[in-house]
Amino acid sequence: MSFEGKSALITGANKNLGKETALAFAKGGSNLALHYHSAKEKDALTKFASDIESEYKVKTVVISGDLTNEKDTKNLFDTAISALGKVDIAVNNVGMVLRKPLAETSLTEYDKMFDTNTKASFLFLREAANKVADEGSVIMLTTSLLAAYTDGYSIYQAAKAGVHMMCKTLSKESPRKISFNCVSPGPMDTPFLYGQETKERVEFFKTQSAYGRLTEISDIVPIITFLAKDGHWITGQNLFANNGFTAPF
């Protein structure tokens, strides 16, 4: 899959899905704007960017920012465009999860969940709608829990549902030739899951797949790259990728 001449902006590019997505676009020839949040992530991401440049002969720029902050999000897009000339593909991986009963959730926890998952996505989508190049693609990561009837995830589900609806509605509102889609992985074999779940629940999640395993990063990256290229005619959709964990009606 060739992305020669394209430029991709990827948030949360320092680890897990964001990092592997960046690598896939680099292999396809895309220039990259790689975002990180915490200062402690800078050195590792800078080295990763340098390695990508050397191996795949693409341009990279590393950009820090708190994407719950309007100024930082504007700077993210502006810096990427300044360094690479344009942004054709914008992928937002930023998010956090909390498994806790609603009745026990503090207002501070609620605010943090909606700031990180929903407010950051609003700011990202608003910038993308105005600054992604014509014929571009915007891809937001949500969760297969949006189709689940389960305990413990009410705030996370609500926050990610907001991301889905903003992305869906924006795809209808925008007069520009940009596709806007979400991808909703199932429980993924990353620290993102293990910090919230018991061993027993993780084992149960595995039984919901015909393969008897969790969703892996390698299952999701090809879906993201597909939406950015051959699947560009798809817009306003949320693709659930979980091998049988949940399915929306």
C-alpha cells in the first residue's frame, strides 16, 4: 500500500497502536508528524522518528502537546503543516479508560475522562476539518464497548460515544472531500486493558473470539491504513473490529 507523497499526523505515536500505525504509514512512504504528550516520552519518540527517516527515507517531525488544550491542538496541526507541507491523514489515538461503577465515580474522574476522550477529540476534529488536505482522511479510535451491555464502563462508554457522534455528524456537515471515520477495536493485548481488568475477565474476553485471543495491534493497523487509502469512499462510519466480542445493531 503506497502512501508516497502523503503526510500523516498521528497522535499518541510513542507506543502501542499509535507507534505501529506510524510505522505502517512510513513503510508505505508517508511523511509523518508524530505527537507525544509527556516530556518523558520525547527522547524515545525522537529516536523512533530518526530510525524511520533513515530506514524509509521519509520526513518526520516530533510534536508535543496536551490535546485537551486548544492552543496545543492548533499548534499540533500548524507545526505538522509547516514541517511537512500538508496533512493528508490525521489519526487520533489519544484516550484513557476507567472501569468503575458510576455511583462510585468522582467528579474529578468524570472530568478527566471527558477531557481526555471527548474534549481532546472535539479539538482534534475541529482542526482536522479545517486543516487536513482535500481528499484526506480523519480516523478516530473509539471502542467496541460502545456495543456492549456491561458493568463498570459507563463513563468510558459515554465519553467515547461522544467521539463517535461528533465524527459521524462532522462527516455530514463538512463540505470538503475528506472522509471521517472511527475504528473501534475489541479488548486489545496492551497495557491499556490490563490496568483495568482482572485476569479472569481477560480470559473471558478471549473466549468471545473464534481465535481464542484478544485483539492485537496487528489486527487494527491494516484497517486504519485501508480507511486512509482504498477505503476512502467510506465516511461517517464506525468500524467494529473485535472478532465477535460485540456487534452494533
